[in-house]
Amino acid sequence: PNEAHVLGLRMLDIYQRMADEQPQIKLIKTQADLDAVLKAWDGFDPLNPTQGQSQRQIGIVMSMENGDPIRTPDELKMWYDRGLRAVGPAWAGTRYCGGTNEPGPLTDEGIKLLKVMHNLNMLLDLTHMDEQAYFQALDRFDGPLLASHSNPRVFLQNTNRHLTDDMIKALIARDEVIGTV
């Protein structure tokens, strides 16, 4: 966890440095930040993409895949203050929950992490979460959700990495977002 923590902080520093050094990059930390980036793209013409290019920004919402850099749920506020807005607790299994090729439920630490995320109004990325942990998270987390990069499991049946039809339907029922790979 300590090594992952250091590497995670380095990644945040890289994105912050990019935003500091390149005016076209904007870190999205608030709704106002997002609105400003989207407004700069008003009237974008894909047939004339260089027109107005100097005013357009690339918005980055900082997210973390695999919660291992977060050593304890209590530490999440520090990450949030540094600009992190979304967390996917799993990649493979982690101390927070089961994940790709390592089935399992949410752990006690995972349940605590979801509570802190909810209090900070962070996005929970369900990508890579094992099905058991996924449905537990849906039951316990009523904040914003997404599966940022997942496919229907019916096409890739030899892994728990992707979403079953029931997992997809549960996200649709909550009017949430699924991004495909």
C-alpha cells in the first residue's frame, strides 16, 4: 500500500503539472470547471476543427483504477483535495473488494471507502469489480456511479472482468453511465 500510495501521488502530480504548464488542459474538480470546458466547445465544427481551437480546453476528471494507493478510507479526503473525483476500488482483488479474476465481496475496508466516497460526492467506478462486490456496492452506495470501461460479458464469457446482463440492467435502472472498451 505504501508503494502504491507514492506512485498514485506521483500520477496526481503529473496531471497537475500538465494543467499548470499547458493552458489547453483543465482539471475538472467542480461543476463550474466542467461547464467552462464544455462552453469552450460550443459551436465546434468537426469539418473545420482548427477554428476556435485556441479557446477550447481538454477537460480531465482525475480517477483512480484500483484503490490500492488509498491506504485507508480516512485518507480519501486528502486525495479529493488533490483533485481525485472518481475511484474504482478494484483491478484484480484488492483490500477493498474482489476484482478481475479474483472473486470476492466488498471487504469491511471497502464498505468504509464507499461511505467516505459518498460523503465527498465522488464517482464510484464499478469497472473491474467482481459481480458480488458490484451488487453490494449498488446496494450500499447511492451516489454517482459509472462503469467507465466495461463490455457485456456475454461476448467474453471466460472472465468476471466484464458486465453480465443483470449488472448492465442495474446500472440502466439507476440511469448511470457505461463506457465500452
